[in-house]
Amino acid sequence: MPPGASAPRKQAAGGRNGAESPVYAFLEKPSLIDYPGCLCGVFFVSGCNFSCGFCHNASLMGAKQKGIPWSRLEEVCRKFKNEWVDAVCITGGEPTLAADLIKLIEFFRGFGFKIKLDTNGGSPEFLKKCLPLVDYVAMDIKAGLSGYSELTGFKDTGKIRESIQLIMDSGKEYEFRTTVIESVHTDEQMHEIGELIQGVKRYVLQAFVPQDTLPGTEFRALKRTRPERLRQLEKLMAPCADEIIVRGA
Ligand code: SF4
């Protein structure tokens, strides 16, 4: 999930018991910011193949955890339908690691929701299967490829490039986004990112917000991204994408 997004709180199972869904937690209130132009429910899948020290959801890192029952998920979706929710965002963790993600997408589709998938791009093989089933994809670009391993612990950067291409070719609505940490995202790193995403429709720059609970202690004392740095990068990255969006400036 993108650092800075609303953090999940594990929900009590409630309702009838039932088989376990891949959803670990959800936001009780619908969100106006997680799906452009839609009121959406936000659902978190646990487990991640990256180990970003700046992750705002350390509880979702590492191995997959027990999910809430499908029956509880059904209750939540019915409630959201009554509240005029028209979309869902499946985020994590890294949702594409969940073996039953496709079942989850079909489940949400059964309620008529539009579907947005958040991904770190580390599993293009599975992403390829999901893309035809979703409406919108948001992929994090953590750094230039030379910086991925150090920042995220993920070394197979060919997969990042592959996921970018898959999304660009998918015909779906999409965005690529970078959470800007000033000491990490130097102009040099941003030029590398620019080469990676050249020609994309939408690229989002978002502010890094420090927290005492970040898993990497070295990130806790860093400052929030300055608005002037985000505006600088908006200009720097302008030639790379049709549209640049700045969030948190
Ligand atoms: S990709 Fe990084 S920031 Fe996102 S959930 Fe995994 S560890 Fe956290």
C-alpha cells in the first residue's frame, strides 16, 4: 500500500462464521480519496514480498495472516451498497500474492462495484491474470531500478519493468505513483524513474509522512516531504507523463 494511506484496523469477525476470505481488514467508513471520482470501500490483504522501511502498515508486511470470513465481507458490502458506495479498492500488503484474489475480485463484482487494485508490481505473472478483471490499477514506483533493492529489499527489478508495461498495455485506467522521500528521491533517482515510466498516462507524486511506528527506524526521524520539493518534481517529471498529479503538497 502507499505510505500515507489510511491504516487498517483489524475488524472483529462478527456475524456468521464462515470460510476465510483473503481480506485481513477494511476501513469502516467509505473513502473519497482511494478511487478517483468514486466513493469506495477500502479492503486490505495481508502479506507482502517487499520490506520497505517506510511502510505505514507494518502489520501487513511479511507472511499472509488470517482473513475475515466471507460471510462478514458480504455484510460489509451490503452496508456499503446502502451507503452509495460504488467502488472498492483492494490494497495491502501486496494483493497479488493472495491465491484467492481473483475470487475476491469476482465477489466484489457480484455487488456491482467498480474495482481498483493497488500493487507494488512485484508479481507480473499474477497481475496479468487480474488486469482483465479490474477497472483501475495503481502501481507504486518506489525508486529508479538501481534504488529498488536497497529501499524495498526486492531485487528482481525486471519484474517491475514487466508490470509497468503490462499496465500500460492493458487498456485500463491506471496511475503510477511515487512517495517522495527527499533524501532518497534525488534528481538522479527521479530521472531514472522518468525513463522507466516514459509515456504513461498518469503519474502521481505524493508526500512522505513520517511516523513513530515505521519499521525502519532511520525513516522515523525524517521530515515530511516539503511542498516546494513536490512542485519541483512536478516540473521535472512533466515530460514523462500526460498528466502529473501532486498529492499532499
Ligand atoms: S510494498 Fe512496501 S509499503 Fe507497500 S505494503 Fe509492501 S512493504 Fe509496505
